[in-house]
Amino acid sequence: MRTFAVQEIGQGDLHARDLQAGSPLLYEGTAYRITIYDAVGMNPEAESAQALHYPSIGRLGIAWGADATWADVESLEAGIEAWLNDPEAWEARR
């Protein structure tokens, strides 16, 4: 299983246009950078994704590269965990 770290960023720092375009309520969500590590939490060349989370409606969008995907989630961390390590669970929530 891969691990991750989350850092809140400003919405102006989002680079993923698909994430911005698919946003249900752009100005009410919180933007994050997700740093993705290998299974032991160590990777000198860690990858990163971007996310928009709307806790009031339980919605999370994640973009890794050009495409964004959205799902209903209980929490930010649970949503990222499903997206990263349990694609079937993520797809079931779309």
C-alpha cells in the first residue's frame, strides 16, 4: 500500500484545470497537495496530486496529471486512501 501526506494550498495554486472545471462549488472547497510515497513511506522522487474537498457535501475531487476524478467520501483522508489504494471502492463512490 502506498502512503501519503496532505498539505493545504490556496485554490489559486491549483494547476489541474479538470479539477477546477469539475468543481461543484469552487469557492467553498479546500484545496490540497497530496504527496504520494511508496509502501514504506520513503521515496526520494515522491509523486504528487491535487485535490479539492467539500466536507459540507462529502465530495472529493483528485487530479493526478491531466484528468480529475470525483467521489463521495466520509473524510479527506478516507477518500485519498480509497483513491490511492482501493480503486474499486473509489469507483463505487463515483
